[in-house]
Amino acid sequence: FVSHVVGSIFGSVLLVLGAVALGFLLSSSRRPGLALWGTVSTIAGAVFLSAIFGVAAFGQTTLGESFLAGSTQAEALYDAMYDRPSLALAIGGALLFSLGVILVAVAARASEQIPRWAALAFGVSGVLVGILGIPVGFLQTIGSILLIASGAAIARSAKIGFRSGSGDTLRSGAGSPRDVSQ
């Protein structure tokens, strides 16, 4: 229960906030369209997956307790909870999340401010978490660590690229921030 609530649900909240921040940062990059669609897809996927995380966090705990108490209905209820619509939501969410992260990574890769390794690692994390991690569970953990590490590196490079209060923004073709009003 705690691992789903903290790791999955709260992690999704942080992911959405980070995706918005990164989308905003990359909106003035060489690839603003990719940044926008990647941000939208990442957020939609995260929201869809959060619904499944909620079922896992709250429903599975209750079903497990019911099964241990001798209920003969626990398995049927489990199957009903994870029916075709739930599976479609989970798969759709995972694919949207992965696609979004990849699109954002391509937009980040076009920025001279963001380290190439961080953009590449960010894109790979989407595949590990959303696609390969479903059949091979430990790849989700590796992908999550990669997502956090590359996201931190991207955030750090963005912090370096902005001068506080200057009104400047990151423009990926330039080596440093510039005033977009010019």
C-alpha cells in the first residue's frame, strides 16, 4: 500500500509537475511542437496510469485481506478490477507516457543547453518504465532511477541557462540565454 501511494501516485504528481516545467522550458527551443505534444502525452499517460495505481494501492490491499480471511470471491473481484477496460487504460497510459517522454527527449536533445546524455537517458527511461518494464518489472525501477537522474541533470542545466529576474529565456540554438523580445 505505502509503496504504491508514495512511489507510484506521489511519484506521478512529481512527474506531472516536472513535465510541465520541462515543457515550459522547451517551449522556446528549436522543437517547441515536440515539446508541447510530448508534455501533453506524458501528462495524459501519467494520469491514466495513476488510476491503475490507485486500484492497486487500495483495491489489492482489500482483496488480499479478504482472500486471507477465506473469502471465495476475492479472485473473481480481482479479475473484475483488472478487466479489459482497465487493461486498455493501463496499456494506453503506458504507451502515451513512453511516447511523451521520447518526444520531450527529442526536443531536449535539440537544445544546446541540455547535456546530450541527459536527453538520451530521459528518452530511454520512458521506454524502460512504460514499455519494457511492464513484462520485466525491475526495468521500471531502473527506468525510474534513470528518469530521476536525467531529469535532475536537465533541471540543473536549465537553472544554469537562466539568469534570475532578467526576463531571458533559454533558446536552443544559442549557447546562452537571450532576450526573446528582440
